Amino acid sequence: MQITFLGTSSGVPTRSRNVSSLAVRLPQRAELWLFDCGEGTQHQILRSDLKMSQLSRIFITHLHGDHIFGLMGLLASCGLGGNVERVDIYGPPGLNEYIQACTRYSHTHFSYPVKVHVVHPGIIYEDEEYTVSCGLLHHRITAFGYRIAEKDRPGRFDVEKAQALAIPPGRIYGQLKRGQTVTLADGRIIKGTELCGATEIGRKIAYCTDTIYSDGAVELAQDADVLIHEATFAHQDADLAFQRLHSTTTMAAQTALAAGVHRLIMTHFSPRYAPGNPIELKDLLDEARAIFPNTDMAYDFWSYAVPRRREAELTEIIQ
């Protein structure tokens, strides 16, 4: 799982930061999932090493323009390219009407299936490898945060040990690799877990924007490997955060702390903290790290590969 930030500015783009969009690449299945799609997102994808042809799912947090104005252009370009098979889009009520109005008035026709799913709190997508769930945040309009949870999988299968036990190869190996218990023809019962290395714990990513400090964000981010949380304002500007229902750096850090996440990555920064101003972005990072030290500040085109943690490592952390 690799995260690529395509837009990290709040409200409007700047010379160095585009508006909100985040890509999650799933290399093992050649898929690309997109979270939010602000204006210019397709340009950002073209400037990155991401492949538009791998786009399969788009998750929209809310219907403010800096999170959706790039959606129609991206979908239209995917159709012209002719190499996208299908796109599923998930988002709040009103998203389907927005897309239908845009296609109607611009006379746009997609050459591939586009399916819009209206989300409600809970699990919104699941397959054999991943579960995606969403929860309500606290913003001026309906907004959802998302959580991607990779399912656990058995560790490396010990072929040599299996051969030493005279286990016949073939279908049985596949069952044992999945950690299943099988009964051999000679009556022996073999546990797959005893032939596999340490369980590979599924990775978890939470994406929470736009929101002020929210119990919903804390719940979504529980024990996440990475929490990506908006930090529009510095702590000094908390009054603006409460007026506009956005988060400060300290709110993002407090969310990470309360949720017990491994790493916090802040995004969605107000342009008011440009270099040379009384408060700069480096000051925002210092504020968050004072509360939650394992904090990073996102920037456009930064890619972060979420490391996998084994069961033994997590046991050490708990102890």
C-alpha cells in the first residue's frame, strides 16, 4: 500500500500545493484508489508516476468544491483514454445528482461504466483483501472520513518443513498457506498456522477531512498505521477553526493520540502560513509534534509506502 499526496492545500491551490486529493496505490493488484478529487487532480496524476488506467475507485468526503471540482474532468479524460474498464465512486448524498447535472449540461458521455454509491456510516466496500468503512465527521456540510483496512494474512509458508512431514504438494499446500487445518489421507491433522511464519497483520489507513476535532475521526482511526488528518489552522487560529469547522494542528495531534495510531500525516493547510508570514508551516509541524511526536507534514507528490508490521512486532509494542 502506497500513499501519494496529489493536493495538500485548503480551499484554493497555491504555487506549490494543489487542492485536496490523495491516491492509494495497491501494487499487488495494479489498482489505484482516489480519495477526493479537487480541481486539477488529473494534472497532478499526469505529473506523478501513477497510472490513470489503474483507477478503479474514488471516495469523496464531502461536496465542497476544493474536494470535487476535478472529478468531472478526470472522469471525462479516463473515457477518452479508453483504458479504464469501470469506476466506482463513493460519497455523500447529492454526489450522484452533481455528476448527472455536470454530464447533462456539458453533454459528456462516459465510454465505460460509472457507478455512484451513496455512503452511510459503516462498511461500504469489502473484498477478499480489503475492507473500506466510513464515519461521519463534524463539518459545515455532511462529511465522511474513510478507513481502509487490509485483512490479515498468514506468514511465509515453510515448504521444506511440509516436505519433511511428507505432505503431498498441490491443493493441500494452498489450504495450509491460508492457515487452514487439513486432514491428510493417512489421518494426520496438520495445522497450517504451524507451517507458516508470523502472521502478517493487515495495514490500516484513516483519512479524515474536512472536520473539526471529532469523536467520529477518533473511532475511524483506532489503531491505524497511518492517520491522514486535516490541519487547516495553527493552534493560535483556533477561533477560525471553530467558526469554519476545520481542525488545528493540535486537534489533529489529539485525534492521533486518542486513537492510538502509529503515524500522523497532516494535510489540507491554509495558504495563510506561506513562507515569510508570522506563522509558517514548520511552526504547525512543531505544534503537532509537541503532542504527537510521530507526525509528518504532507506535500504534493510525496509518496509514503505503509510498512507492514508482523504479529510479533505488535506484541512487543503492547508489552
